[in-house]
Amino acid sequence: MDLGIKGRRAIVCASSKGLGRACAIALANEGVNVTLTARGAEALKKTADEIRKANPGVTVTEIVGDITTPAGREAVLKACPEPDILVNNAGGPPPGDFRNWTRDDWIKAIDANMLTPIELIKATVDGMMARKFGRIVNITSAAVKAPIDVLGLSNGARTGLTGFVAGLSRKTVKNNVTINALLPGPFATDRLLTVSTNQAKAAGVSVEDLMNKRASENPAGRFGDPEEFGLACAFLCGAKSGYITGQNILLDGGAFPGTM
């Protein structure tokens, strides 16, 4: 399927690894020029070089920095001031017991997983509406749909972003600018390994046993492949996806047991 976005420009946040990387690859495979950003220079360069090699006709720009800081956002927006596509993504806050979290812990989580996407949307959405094309995808979490008790910081911050987008996305779609969220369940990423390691330690079991058990309990019988996630993101960014906005699309192998 040709998604009709060849030659478009995209910012993909936290795109050196995991789901962000998968989104950047999928967009580049569609001919989109991508600006990648992440804190780790080595991993970012490796991903950027892989994309360049696979897609020699695509412009790949890499910006090393922390997207959750004003300086990090400024650098990315300077490199790509008029994106047609924005994929918001940032590492989730650590798991734990809410009794141990301080105000600073909450502010850090909200800043990274709610306010940073909002700042990037604010910086880009008016230009998208003026040009009559824009696709914004927020990578949040299945915890927005079904909260995970040990991920309270993530539950709170990401749900706040979801509420904000619910209103804004109905105002931008008339100008062919959509804003949607992808809610990943368990995907085979470093993030999953980190959470699983903490859970295994608390339960007194091996990480391998815990992960095997968790995978087998998913209706799909496995964890998600990041490539699957990237393709879903690319579809939402497609030229013919302009009638989908304000939606929270769950990718969890059927783990959520609800009807809707």
C-alpha cells in the first residue's frame, strides 16, 4: 500500500531504539524524510545509518539531545521547523510504589510524558493547519486504557496527555491535521525488559521465567514485534488517514478484556 506521504518531513522522538525506532523506519520506508532524536549518540547514529542504507533517497537527520528539555526541543525544531508528521515519544517513568514518589518525581513524569508532547504540538500544529496537512501520533501506553498499578507515574502523566488531545484533535481535523495515540501493550523492547527485571526481583523469580509466563498469558501467546507497531504508526500518518482523529488505538495482542 502506498500511503501517499513520500517526500513529507517527520520528527520522530526517542527514535534510536524500541518503538520510536520502528516508527522512524516505517516512515522512511514510505519515503518520508525523518529527523531523529535521542539522548544516546551511539545508538542514534546506528539507527540513522541503517535507515540511510535502506533508503538512500530519504534525508535522515539525527539530533542528539533530551527531547524533554527546552534545549532538546529547540534543536529538533531548528533542524525540522516545518514537519508534516510528528511522532511524540519519551521514555516512561520508573515503576514503583506511589508512597515513595516525591513531588519532583511527579513533575518529572508529567514534564516528559505530558508537557513535552504538548509543547511540540504547540510548536508545529499551526503550521500544519496552514499547509492543510499534518499527522501527529502520540506514543502513550496501554496503561491509559487499563492502569498498571506499579506504573502510577506513567498512568497519571499519559492519561493527562490523552485528555488534552481529546479536545484539540476535534479542532484541527477540519484542516486535515489529525492527532491520535498508539497505546502499546507488551512489546519486545528494552523498556519491557527493565520493567520485567524490577517485577522479577520483587517476586523473587528469574527474569526469563517471568517474561515467558507473561508472554504465554497474552492472548497472542507472545510479545509484540516493534515492526508491527511502526507500521501502525505509518498508517495513521498516511494521506488517506485524515478521517481518524482523537483516537487511542490499543496494540496489545488482545490483552485488554473489554468490548471497547
